[in-house]
Amino acid sequence: MTSPMQHPVTPQDLLNIKTVTDVQLSPDGRRAAYVLTEIDTAKDEYRSAIWVAHTQGGATQFTAGTKQDSAPRWSPDGRWLAFLSNRAGDRAQLYVMPADGGEARVLTSLDNGAGPAVWSPDSQHILFAARVMQEPPPADPAARARWTQRPRRVTRAQYKADGQGFTFDGWSHLFVVPLAGGNARQLTSGAMDNGAPGWSPDGQQIAFSRPRAGITDYSLSDIWTMNADGGGVTPITEVVGRATSPSWSPDGASIACYGTDEQEAGLGDPLIRVWIIPAAGGAPRRLTEHYDRGAVLLPPPATAFGPVWSADGASVLFISADSGNTQLVRAALADGRVEP
């Protein structure tokens, strides 16, 4: 028997649902930024804002508006919060605000928008991925509408993706933009996607994931490194299957990433393990070789955060899937011992 306070679920109940995603802890551990998404019933669309909660209790709205703000990222010095917003157009651009609140300042104005911020260790630069089209679209709205319906010649096995549409007419490249402002500078080039970037602790190098060229395209991928200015691009894995989401050890000597046991060309669901790679090059080590559960990755185009190193570099943390549940897992570098 239902109580007077209970009632069957109605459409209005579903419209009232709010979701919390992308929680980011501040460097001092005192605050957490997150995205609160709700439905604007009048406009029949989603809108989202950044909120900041104090770990001792209480939350305040950090951004406001009728559009979608997302991907909050704290600067390492804790003074700034970068985020994405489509408040000025259809494409989400990078913005930055003082961590204590204030006016948002736009950092990018790219035709295809920008990806989430990856702060440099000194909090002076932001690294991000953005899509670059092989053929820039016309500026005129009518011409652009015709251009989107143009015939396309497909020459790749994988030419579209769920939630993304066609993917063969542009590439994801890495850019860097100064916190102080200025034009975003493209670091990578070529007919291939680049993503999941991470700074070395000294800010001198960047690790990222790049798919292999060939008939299987992005099904196979490796970890690459380059200098912070975009030079010295070097692959550092060859045997890790579908390597992605690199993260540097505190001393900068090693890189942890996710990957499968081999570079198999299929699109099945192999076990995702954690690997440790010498940053200067060398044989990678399958850290979770004896762990019979896989790490959890996000579906494309989202990128899962890389394994998180402990402050002493003795272990890494990652999210694992187990019997329909997800849990936080620690793996010791010394012997690969894994504990939930």
C-alpha cells in the first residue's frame, strides 16, 4: 500500500531530475567542482552549470546562464577554474574564471570548439584537443547548410561513430593556449587523431595517444611523447593494445596508461589493463597482468582519466569493473599486487 506522500512516476517527475557529473577535487582538497545538468522544459533542451561544493558542507553555483557549461578543471595552484561552455555559439569553447568567483574569460574561438582543459604544472598554459576539418566549412550560413549535405568519398574502414557522425573529414589535434590569453597554438599535425594528453611533472614534455595508420585506423593506438613546443614527437609503445590515457609518474620517469594485451584489430571488448612504460622508451610492463578484472574506459569521444599515481610513485589508482559494479582499485608498482 502506498503512503499519501507516494505516487506513480509521471512525466513531470522525469523532467525534474537533475544529474551530477564530472566531479573535480581542488588541489587543496577543500572544494569540489561538478556539473549539474537539468532540463529546460520551456526550451525543450538540457542546460548545465558548474557548481562548487565545500568538502565540509554547502554548495554554491559557480556559473550561470541558459546554455551548457561543463568539464571544470582546477589549475594546479588552485587559483583558477577552466571549463567548457557554448554560451557564445553552437560550439563549446574554453573559459577560465578565478577560483573564488568572478567574470568568465574566453580563451578559445575555434570553428569546431575545444576539448576539456589540461593544465600545465605551473598553471600558465592549458593543453586541449580540438577537431580540425580537412576542408573548412563556408562562413555563410546558407552555404554552410549546403556544405553539410555535400557528397562524401569514404576511403577508411571506420568513417563514423555513435554520437559523432562522420569522423573521416577531420582530425583531432592538440593545442596549447596561455592562461594570459592569446591565440591557441596547434602542436600536432597530419592525417591522424591525437588525444588524451598529459603534461610531464616538469612541464617540458607531453604524452598523448595516437591511432596507428592503416586499414583499421583508430582500432589500434600507441602512446607518443613530444616536447612542450610540439617538437620531438616520438612513439614509446608498440606492443600495448589500444594504448590510451597516459599519466606521468611524480618523478617523470614512467608513464601509466590503459591498454589491451595485444594489438588486435577487432572491435570486441577485450580486458583493459594498466601498463607502465619507461618515459624515455623501453619495454612496457603489464602491471595488472594477474588481475582478472578490467579497467573502465569512457565511450568515445570522451576520454577516461589516466591511472592516478600516488604521491610517492609506489602505486596507481584506477576504476575497475566487477560483476556489474565499479570500484576504486590500487595496484602496487613493486609486485603488481591489486587491492580494492
